[in-house]
Amino acid sequence: MPQPTEEKNKTSAGLKWLGGGAAMLLLKGKAILSLLKLGKIAGPLISMLFSVWAYALIYPWQFAIGFVLLLFVHELGHVIAAKRIGLPVSAPLFIPFLGALITMKKQPLDAKMEAYIAFGGPLLGTAGAAVVFAFAYYYHSPLLYSLSYIGFLLNLLNLLPIHPLDGGRIATAVTRWLWLAGLIGGLGVILYLKSILFLIIWLLFAYDLYKKYIGRRKNAQPRTVLLRFLIPVEHLREQGYLIPGPEHTRDLPFTTYSDLERQQYIGIRYESLNYYGTARLPVQSIPQKVRLTRIEQIMTESGLHLNAECEVQFTVFENDRYYDVPPGTRWKYGAAYFALAGCLGILMYLVHAVGNVNL
């Protein structure tokens, strides 16, 4: 049944409004670039435009633009939440047919911080899709109804308690038993959606749970890592000191510390050579012993050096206090989590009921 003339005019006006908004964003591009370094936004902007192009190969270009903008709003929610608690993150990066993501330059200190950042995406993403829904209702636009529906659906799927989805991160501050629900319920979602991408996400999540709870016993076993230190000894040789040979081995005293980026280092002291050196450890760990296992004499332009190979014995550090969240916070986050999921379900039903969207 054709639309009445008035409704057609409203639809046209709505699309013009969106087009005008997009044009204003483009016109303001120079002002934005003047505030931000080009290097920080060039990658995300290119990936955003590439995603629009990729989606436009399958869907109408208007839908492709709207869809990528909804992804942008979702990721912007994470960025805002991270900035509010002082955690630096990257700009959103878009990957066609996979979505978008941000990377954290520092890891959250605890589960509460992780969940707070995770909440930002679906909260702002839901608000953005709700705005599109409101315009769809006012202008009777099938395009905007479809965009709002897909926006609600994506944010709802993101709330599934599966890592690395937002719901899996929120579960860390509510209860980790939600991960078990996600593990079982995820199979149902895979069968319903018939999505290869979601199957991959679920398999990675299952493997991560295996490492956390089955492979954790392996972390308690001692591990070793080989580190090398270049020790200058030319000045000692000139003074008549006895330089250790290749077969020399011994235990060395050591210290360990972490920098502001929470990267752990170990420092060794070779007293007889008056040497102190540091090296980065591969994981957060508890060093137990440093053993000098091999020495190789090397001549450089500055004179004789020793290439000292040290074996560091350690156990992986398990931060059990990461999941220590006050009960009041658990209840608050849990209520917000289920309320948001319920709200998204209701909004999807309203889009179907009002807009008669068939997806």
C-alpha cells in the first residue's frame, strides 16, 4: 500500500535531516582535526570508511552508513567510560563484518573497573538506537526502523555473558557463574543465528575458561625463562680482575618491580663484576631464583663484554583479589545488567510491533 503524500514528505525530510547531519559532521572535520592529532584518528577514520564501503556492497549505502555510525556510538560509550575513570584507550577501530573495537593501553585494576567500561558501550549504543527509533516513528521510515532494530539486537547480543563480549566483562563484577550460563546459552544462540563468527567467539571463550579453571593448576608449577645481560668488563680486565669463563655458574641475587604500566621487571646483581642490570619478565610472576648458566666473552668497539645467560625460575602470579567486588556493587551492576537486557528486548518488540520490521 503506497504511503500518503504527507508521510512521504516526512520520510524525505527525515532522510534529508540525517544527510544534513552527516554533512555537518564532514564540514566540522577540520575543526576536529585541529583538536586531535591526525595520526590518532587517521586509522580509525580509514577503517570506518572502509567498513561503510564493505557493508554497502551488500546493503543500501544509507543502511551501511547508519550501521557503522551505530557501531561508532557503541564504541564511543566504552571510550567515555574509560576516560571517566582515567584509563587510557585507543580510538575505535572498525573491522568489516566483525564490528569494531577499542584497545586498552592499561589493564583494569579490578573487575569493577572492567565492568564499568563494558557497560559504557551497550548503554550509549542503546541510547543511540533509541534516537534512531524515535526518528523512525516520527518519519515512518522503514530504513530507520531497520537500523534501530539492528542497533538494539547488536547491543543485546553484546550483553551475552561471554568473553570478550561486554556481557562477559560485566559478569566479572556480578557473578562468574554467568559465564557458565553464557557457555551453555551460547550454543543455543549459535544454532539460532547459524553464525560462524559467533561460533569462533564461543570457542575462544570456552578455551579461555579452560585456561582459567583447568589450566590454572599448571600456572602453579614453576616455570623458567632465559634472560641475557651484556656486562661491560673491559675496565675490570685492565685493572687485572679475573674474568669469569664460559663454564662459570652461580646463583645471583635479584629484585623485582613493576612500572606504572604494570609491566614487571627483574633486576640482577653480579657483585664481583660490580654490575646491576634489569630485564622485562614475560608475565606477571613471582620470581624464585636466578641462576647464571652460561657466559660468552664478546669483543666490541668499547672493549670486552660478557654475554651472561641467566635462567629465571618463577610461578605465574594469580590475582585472586581482582574479582573482589563489594556485595552492594554486585547487586547494583547485576540489576543494571538485567534491566538493560530487558529494556533491549522490549524495544526490539516495539520496533516489530510499530515498524513491522522483518529481519
